[in-house]
Amino acid sequence: MEDSKKKNIYKLTSVIILCIMFLIMCLYASKESFWGDELDWTIKFLEKSNIKEMLSDLLDKGYNLPLYYLIMFPIYHIVPYGELWLLFPNFIAVIAGIYIINKIGKKISGNEDLGFISLCIAATSYILIYYGAFELRPYALLFCFSSLALYSFICKLQEPNNIKNNILYTLSLILLAYTHWFGCLIIVFYFFVDAFFWLRKKVSISFIFNYFILGIVFLPWFILLMKTHSTDFTQYWGEIPTIKSFFVVMAFLVSRNLIYALSFLVSLIILVIAIIKKDMNKFKNIFILIGSITWILLSTFIYSKYINPNGSLWVERYFFVILPHVFIISAISLSEILHIKDYINEEKISKKLLSIMKIAIPLIIFIMFLVIVAIAYKNYRKIHLETATSLQPFREISYELATTR
């Protein structure tokens, strides 16, 4: 009965949090004009007269995969003028991604706590709103479909013979692959994990059948791209990374927030202790998340530093693909605070200490709640300040042109 009550409280609170986040996104979306990257790499394609012309241009440039533009094309030609209307699909993608992260947390841990705290961290993320929801680029969609792929991947690992899980995983792979090249990169890691299980004969060949379907669906676009593109892929504007770049990217992913950064580090320590103690049952699926982060960071670093420095792909926003993984790992240490009683042997401590702990644990939980609220206030206020003080250069330029004619 108590668990049911707790579950209902979490559900109600989650709905309230997501509604507040959605409202804030709607309030501030129109405060800033679109900038050069959005005008050159999104509006430029969307303003084409038909979808065929748009896809042809995308293939010629080669950098962008088509799914986001296919979604946005009819919206661009139907909705009224304004940033809010064009960014609306991003808001939906962000909210959907956070909802899926909540489900991932519950799926991994088997309880409501990790899912709810993961949702709180995601909903208070400054970069998720400012660089995901407020940019007319596919990063919000990348976050959403990366969350969906991770969720369906874990479902497939837990129930490999479930047809529904396999269909959902195949669909999520296709959506992710057609959204962003970094989506393709993380799919390679998932394939390696599945291939590892297959080679060890823990699963049948059907376990990796999802990737054959993905190949059939994605290959036509890739072949056309290789035939028609006019872009030199050996040249790109990304920075050449150094060791420091790892810390900069991780700081970016936790919204440069000290509390969440510490939470992420403590969670890693908890996982290391679990490895040493060989207590892997509780965290066995968490290592998929750590492996994904490590794979994306290392593969991008090696390519951008050593293989093709002139075509470096080290761009902070591209790491949105591992944002769901970072949110969930950051939530582990906070979730463990709620389960601190599991680490205590009540028979070996005094009654006085036990009574103190019964008061201290709810107090710690309350303080943790206040900290999350404080972080939410700080990050949302930062969004308010940055959008409210915008110079809106493109609108100023258009005004100047209009008044000087």
C-alpha cells in the first residue's frame, strides 16, 4: 500500500514538473531570434518548394540526416510566423525524452526512485532547454531517440525473446540512425554489445537481426549520399580535442552544475565499489550506460585528434546522444541515499543511533529535494536572463534594412 502511494506521488509530481518545464519553454522560446547555424543549416533546407528538392539538397551537403527536416518541412510551411511555433516539435521531443528516461531508471533499478530522480535531473537541465529545445536543429530529437533506443535496448537485454521489445528496438534504431551521425555511432556500440553476447553463444543469431533490418533501411540513403554529395568530409570546423576536452564536455552535459557533477562522480565510485565487491545484480545494466559514454567520447577523440584533425567532430552539442546516460548515472548516488537503510544492519547498531538515523534520513531527503529545487531555479533563471537580455541581432539587421530603404 505504501509503495502504491509513493508511486502515485511520483507520478503526480512528475506530471507537474514536466508541465512547468513545458510552460517555461513556451514562455521563453520567442525571446531570441534564430542564429546563423539555424538559418544556414535548417531554414535553408526547409524553405525549399518541395520535399524532393529538400532531400536533394541534404544529399548534396551530406552533413545532415533527413528525419528532422522531414518532420519540420510541413510544419514550416503550415504554422504561423514565429520561433515558438517552429520550436514546438523540439519541446515535444524533450518532454518525451525525459519521460522515457524515467522509464529507463525504473527498468534498470526495479524501483521508482531512480526513474524519478533521473527525471528531476533532466527536467532541471539548462543545456537540454537552451541547446536542445531552443535550437532549430535535430539535437532535441537526437536526445529523444537516444533515450528510446537505450530504453528498448535494455528491454531487449532483459527479455531477448520478447517480440514487442525487438520491434520497438528496431524502430528506435531506424529513427536514431536517420536523425544524426552520432546516433549511428552509438548504434555501433550497441551492435558490439549484442555481437559479444552472440559470439559467446548466450543468444541466438536472431538477437542481432535488428541490425540487418536497420542496414536494409539505412543503406539506400547512404549509397545516394556517397554518389551525390559535393562536400569534402575530410574538412570540418570542430575543435581538435585535448585531455581537458573530456572534462569540458562532461561539465557541459551536467549543465556545468557542481552538485550534478559531484553526483555523477559519486555514482561512478559506487559502481566501482560494486565491481570490487562483485555485487553486480543491482547495477548490471548500468554498465551499458558507462560503456556508451566511454565509446562515444573515446571514438570521437581518436578520430578528431589523430585520424582526421582537419575534420574534427568534437562539437559539444553532438554529445547530446549520451545525455540520457549521463542523467541516469548522475541520479544513482542520489537514489542510493533513499535506500541507505539497505546498507545498515540494524542488529549491529545501538537503538540510540538507530533513532537518530530515522530522523536524519528524512531530513537528508528533504535537503536533497531543496537542492534540486534550487538547481531548477538557478538554471531556469539563467534561461530567463540569457533570453531576456538578447540583442536579437538578426531582427535588428532586418529592421535596419527595412528603415533604410
